[in-house]
Amino acid sequence: MTKNHVVATVNGDRREFLCDTDQTLLQVLRDELALTGTKEGCGTGDCGACSVVVDGRLVCSCLMLAVEAQGKSIETVEGMAQGAQLHPLQRAFIEHAALQCGICTPGLLVAARSLLERSADPTEEEIRLWLAGNLCRCTGYTKIVDAVLAAGRELRGAS
């Protein structure tokens, strides 16, 4: 079987990889590019653990074929921190105890960042609606919503 050559921008860096026609973006991120922050929860696009942003759109990487990444810009949870400096969402998730087992956390962080980039001051209802595709079995959503609200305030410079 001939491998496909794909060139994409991943977390701001030009990356090249070879993939089979049936390989998912999730498989390539984890197995070929060693970006293991993105998790596989269900493998069917129902849990959101594998959420990434592709060309500004939130997607489940378990449902996207890797060959479809050709020429695209992909953002994963690894792209959130700047060196040792955590993204405000990452800090807020820690400060508000919005994570436990960690399976859902990367997808929730990527989804929440995508929301805050679209709406700097979302309501609790907007946050719950936006994150509805991300399942968490450990924390419940109150702490997650509180963390997103706090990060939004920080990113806006509000107190």
C-alpha cells in the first residue's frame, strides 16, 4: 500500500508525515508526530477527548482522515502553553480543580480555547452549549464552566 505524503502546520510548525489512506488524524498525531496529549476516548466522535482545531474549526480528530490535513493548520493541546508558561485555561483548570483522570481534559481545553477565541466573554449557558460535545465522567461540569469563566476574565484583563 502506498503511503500519502502530507504537509501541514501543527501548533505553528511545518510538519510532514506519511500516512495510509484510512489513518485518522488522531492516529497520526499520536503515533507519527508523538503529540500524545490528544486522547482517544470513544473513537466515534461522541466524547470530544480527541478535539483539535483545524483551520479554525473544532473537530474530532478520530473522525478526520489524516490525508485531509494536507495544507491545513492544526492546533492541539500541546500548542497551548508557551514554553513553561501555561495558557490561562490550563492554569484555571488547575486552580478550579476542573480535571481529574485527564482523559477529557485536553479536548475540553482545546474546545474552551476555541470558544474564548470566538467569544471573549461567554455566558455560562454558552460555555455549556459549546462544551456539550465533550464528555467528562469525573468532575461534573460546574468546575469546568467556572474555569472557563475565570480564564475568559483573565484573557480580557477583567478581575
